[in-house]
Amino acid sequence: MNREEMSRIAHTEHPIKSPLDDDSVGRLLERGLPRGNERVLDLGCGGGEWLLRALATRPHLHAEGVDISEDALAQAAAAAAIDLGVQERLVLHHRKAEDFVSAEPFDAVLSFGATHAFGGLLPTLAAARRHLAPNGHVLLGEGFWDRPPSQEAIDMLGNFTDLATTVERVVADGWTPVDAHVSTRRELDDYEWACWGSLAAWALDHPAGPDSSRVLETASTRRWEWLRAYRDTWGFVSLVLRRTSDRA
Ligand SMILES: C[S@@+](CC[C@H](N)C(=O)[O-])C[C@H]1O[C@@H](n2cnc3c(N)ncnc32)[C@H](O)[C@@H]1O
């Protein structure tokens, strides 16, 4: 079993690959897509969950998603065509998000859980800015340290800043937050329990398969890493941003 298959199983019960519940996702989409007929781009769209939810509830919306995972894009395409019938309004691009170019700008650019692909928060915003139409919105999800982290947590998750510094860096880069959501303790916990629980359940349901032991061990290791190394220090913020210069 490769990493992508394992990720697909881990997200069975929590298809949004970030610590956000359905209400939070819905509210962020409402804030970022106020008209309902926007052109939306998701950089690092994974299985397209954000775009699929936006398309399903907004019949005049058009969406494009970019990801390097063929497996995740195939899932997005299948859900768009078979489950939702929105495939004519969704274009999926199998390529690196940093290499994506488009002739037309987008009214909203999303990127959740994928800032590492660009080399961090500010390079992700630079990429979003290149694709954004005037007065457009950027919806961005990013980790932060809620308390001082251990070196183990930094080694595991990367080097974030605290929430205030994260927002300060965004504002200094020319963006104005028009809304935001800090994931609750419950959202953070639900996400981790769902991921490692789904993997563990899969292993128990497939005891004779060649991957069963490895999957069970991975679920157990990742659960301990979360509980011991970063549960008490890591947080997640979702920002709804507009370019400050759009005021002119
Ligand atoms: C944590 S998942 C988030 C998926 C989705 N945004 C969500 O919140 O459900 C990160 C995604 O980024 C994708 N990714 C990683 N590096 C990338 C790159 N260089 N270009 C495009 N996508 C990338 C991965 O394949 C994965 O689907």
C-alpha cells in the first residue's frame, strides 16, 4: 500500500483533510464566495472536497483544482460525476500547484493544508495573488503554535509561528483578513481521532491482508505522535483574505 492509499483510508470519515468540521467549511465558503457564481481555484485540492461542496450548493459556480496526486484527483472526478453531477463545472489539473498557469484570473483562490508545497505561508500567498481577480478572496488554512512547541513537534510538523505572528505576517504581506476561524479543540481532536481511527479500523477489518500489520502500526505511531508531541501545542487557522490594495 502506498502513501496515497493510506491517506485515502485515513480520511474515510473526514474527507476534508484539515481540522475543520462541516459547519466551519460551509461558513468559510460563504464568506469567500459571496455571489455564488465565482470562478474558484483550489491549489492542492486533494480529493476536491472544498470545491465539490462549493459546486453542489452553487449552480452557477465554476471551479478548478490542482494537485500532484493522481489518486486524489481521480476521487474528485468520480465524486463530481457520479455523486453530484457537477463535472461540467469542474476542471482538474494534474500538476504541481507552483507550476499552474491560467489565462483567466479567479474570484477566489483556496489552499488548505498545502502551504508546504509552496515552501510556506508567504510563497503560498504569492501564488494565490498571481491567480486572483480584483476584489477576489483567498481562503487559506495554516498551522500555528498555540503554545511553545517541543523540538520533537517542530521536527514533526515544521516550524510555524504563533497565531498573532502568523496574522501579522499576512497583513504585512498586503492582505486584510475579512474573516477567520481558529479550529476548536473539538475540531482538532475529531480530525486526528478520525484519521488514525479509520486506519486502525481498516487494519482490523483486513487481518489477513499483507498490509494489515503495517497499517495498524502506522495508525498507532501517528496517534502517539499526536498525543505526545503536538496535541497541546499545535493549532490551525483558516483565513479569509482580500488584498489591501483593492481598496484603492
Ligand atoms: C493535507 S492535503 C489537503 C487537501 C485539501 N486541500 C483538503 O483540505 O481537503 C494536501 C494536498 O496537497 C497536495 N500537494 C502536495 N504538494 C503539492 C504540489 N507541489 N502541488 C500541488 N499539490 C500538492 C497533496 O497531494 C495533497 O492532496
